[in-house]
Amino acid sequence: MSLFLVFLAIVLIGVAVLLGTGLATKIFRRRRDGGAGGSFDDGFDEPVASLPPVLLPERAAAADIDRLRFAVGLRGYRMDQVDQVLDDLREQIVTKDQEIEALGEELERLRPPTEQRP
């Protein structure tokens, strides 16, 4: 009888450790498609779109970037908001670089031949 109680105590301690550390959810989590392949349905796949997106104006200035505020999530800033702002900034920088290059070419074309740089 005492051996059974020791075994039962070990099982109960094991279950408590599994539940307390969150290992049980990793071991017994379900797949979305029910099969061996596919992704897990753990609730962290897609960000919740309950907050409005953080948008920049068409031509962002330094003051616009200083005023940016991102929502804070469980593990820091909301990644979807930060990614969107970085994508917008990248596109604006590429556009400005193209404009600068086009204006430089036009300036070289409009200069008199004696003032052209080597």
C-alpha cells in the first residue's frame, strides 16, 4: 500500500510540474489541420488587429518620426506596427534617393560644357 502512495505522489508531483511550467501545453497542443504537418494552434500566429495602424504622412519629416508612438504588447512593441512604419520609411527613402539622382543628372545636363565636372 505504501508503494502505491509513493507512486501516486510522484505522478501528482509530475503533473503539477507539467502544469506549472507550461510544458503540458507544448506536449498536448493540437495542430490546425489535425494531421502530422501544418502549424500549431497556440494563439500566437497572427497579431490582433484591435489597434489602429501607425501611419506616416506621404513625405515624413524628422518631427513626424519623433512623434511616433507604438503600442506595447506582451513582449515589447507591436511588431506589425513597427514593421509597417519601417516599410513606409524604406519606400520614402528610396523615392528621395531616386529624386536626388534624377535632379543631379538634370543639373549635369543643364550645365554649360565648360563647367562640367570630369
